Amino acid sequence: MLRFGHIEIDEERFEIRVTGHVQRVEPRVFDFISYLARHRGRVITKQELLDQIWGQSHVGDAVLARCACIARRLLGNASLISTVPRRGYSWVAEPADELR
């Protein structure tokens, strides 16, 4: 489980909880949030996200912008995910406790 303040990312149950309430989230958006949170502290390139989340599917950069928008709204805090123009994204929140 990843915890960042009032946000919990439960990778075993594929759930995101904000202030204890489970949020409905599309699978790819969950993967986007989870991947960024697990690799916090560095910029994740667009290509890395596409490779890791979409694999061999042919999708463009627009899908990443869509995921980022949905993720920020779902988490209720736009500042948790930073956009690095023309490069990628970064998770900027500090963990509330260690990974389990």
C-alpha cells in the first residue's frame, strides 16, 4: 500500500482511497497513478509510461494528458502530479509512511 497524506493506493485490491473513500477509477488511470507514485522523485518520460502501461498498443501522447487530468481530479489535488513539458510526468507527494 502506498500512502500520501489522505490518499491510499492499494495495488493488491486495485483501489484508490481518498480520505477513506474508495474512488472509481479506470484500470489504465489506476496504472498511471500507481506507476508514478511507485517511481516518485523522478521524471517519468512519456515513452516509459506508454511502454509500461500500454505495452504494444498504439496510442499517442494525448492518452497520457487525459490520464493526468482524470488522475488529478480523482485525487482532488492537481499538485500531486507535475507535468514536465515535452518530457513526461512526476509524482511530487511525499509518502506518509513506507511501502508495505
